[in-house]
Amino acid sequence: MDFFRTRTLAYLLGAVEFADNIRLNIVDGFFPFKPHNASSWSQLEGKTCIITGGNAGIGLATAEAFAKRGGKVVLACRSLVRGRRAAQAIAHKIGQSDKAHDIEVREVDLTSLESVRRFAKAFNKEDRRLDVLICNAGIMAPPERQQTVDGLEMQFQVNYLGHWLLAHELLSHQRSRFLSSSKSLNGSDRAHRGAESCSEQASSVNEKDENGTRLIFLSSMTHRAGKLDFSDLQLTHGYSGFKGYANSKLATLLAAKEFQHRFDRSLNRRMDVAVAVHPGLVDTKLAREWLTGADVMGSAAQPLVAPIARALAPWLLIAPDRAVESILYAATAPAEKIAGQYVAAGTVARPARMAEDLVIARELWDTSCKLTGTKPTL
């Protein structure tokens, strides 16, 4: 029954989004797409942004948008070769082919929690400021259940848990880094200028760092078909590719909610913000493979229907450039508008009821700590 519920809801959600995408693609054919929130994108200049899976699809388009606006881009990729190739392509496209080396490429494999820890440890060791972390990399609805080297269901770890661990390790360091710099300033200032001027300067530092880090989880409208069963999070019973995908995207929404809850209750004055974003059904290799796969249309119908779906894909899916608008909105909108929220179509939207359940969000957080062997510091 749960399988048929998930599949039926998936078809309904997909039909609605496909219809809207056709409308958008027709409109774009007559009137070239112009982002609604472009005026705020100048804020990205000089900002350091880590993008997982930044070498392809939405991640690549997002990295290009950041680099074009003067952002310091770090491509976190499973393959250094593909990452470097993407860095060169970005530099060429924004007219700065001689500066491809300015786009950092670092290795991280989300199928390995140890790889995630190595990435975070190396970045934290440099004690750099991190302005934006975009948890973008993912896989979509493999027909057969797969496990990672950590023994976890592939989509759950790649789409959600690996990103949760990465965000926890990076944000923990950013917050402790801020506290250390504030304490250091206070002590130094007390010695040289007196308590009153120290207070003023400490306040200045806190104000300067109020933006904190933007933590952006890429989610999906398919989260509405998700339902977390904590007795079988790894889908060892009754696996379906779409069910695993929907659950992983629901988990990213709950993660954004719980991270924000922890940011808000902290005495740390950094204005860190966590937000989940549905970029749309985007014309990427990942989406095309899913659209023409057996998990969507069934094994029997696939040979007949797949060619038709492939031909219709440019109409059913939106261009990555349009999808980037929602991500950049999440990266630049005022904190009070998007903190802990769900963004879709370039604005705040209402997610599924389960995605706003703080009890489930807390349980998922505790489960994530156990699965990763993490002692929470947030």
C-alpha cells in the first residue's frame, strides 16, 4: 500500500510540475528569462562558497553564477579530474580563462563518511571564513538498492547524511572560530584601550559577522511523497528508487529545520542561516536518466515510452540557469525571510506537514549523530 501511495503521489506531483515547466519554457521562448532577485546578487562578491557536485548539472550552473559575480568558488567533487575540467569551463564561460586556477577543486566522496571528514578537517585547518555551503550533490532513484562503504542506503547517505555530516563539521568550526576571534579581540582590546572601547569594538566585530554562513540543502518537491520510518531508514524492506529519493529529500528539509533551531537557541551572535531549496525539475543528466528510467514508467513500458520522454525532456524540464535563481535567492535574501524555510520558484513556499515536524527533525538529528559517530557541537 505504501509503495502505491508513493508512486501515485509522485505521478501527481510530477504532472503538476511538468505542466508548469511547459508553460515556463513557452514563455522563455518569447521572452528571455530574467531573474526576479538579481539586484541582490552583488552581495556574492568576495564570498567563499563550497558547492558539492559543482562539476555538473545544477551545481555547475550555480558555481558559474557565483564565479561570475565575484564569488570565491570551491568545487567539492568526487572526481578531481572532472572538477578541474569544470573549473576551466566556468572560467572560459565567464570570460576569465586565465583564472581557472582561482576556482578551487577539492575531493569529497559522499559515499564515504571518512572522505567527508577528511574534506572538512582540511578546510577547517586553514581556518578560513565560509560564507555559503551548498549541499547539492546527489543521486536519483537507482532501480536497485545500493549500499555505501558505510553500509547505508546510497541515496540516504549521498543526498542527506553525508551532507549533514559535512555541514555539522564545517559550521561547528565556523562558529567556534567566531567565538575565539571575539574573545581574542576582547582580551587584546582590554589591555590596550580599556573596557569601554573594547565593548564597542567587540560589538563591531559581531555586527560585521552577523551574516554568518548560509547553509543551503537542495531538496525537491518530491519530499511530499516521503515518509521516514525510523525502524527502516535504510529501506532494507520494500525498496523503491523513488521512495528512497523522496525520503532523502524530506530528510534535507528536516535537517535545515533542525540546524536553524540549533542556530537560533545558541548564545553565539553569528547569524547562521539554514534553508532548503527545491530548484525545480531541471534539465540535467540526472533528471533525464530518471525521467526515462524503469522506475518512472515501469519495465514493460520503458522501451516504448522512453524515446518519447527523451524527446519531450526539453519541454518538461527547466534550464539549469532558471533553477539557479532559487539557490541564489536562498544565498542572498534577508535572514529573517528564509531562516529555516523552504524555497521554491525563487520564493518561500509551504512544505509538507512532516517537513515542519520538530519532533521528527530532532529524532533524525539524533539518529544522524549515531550513524556517523558524531558528538554534536551545535
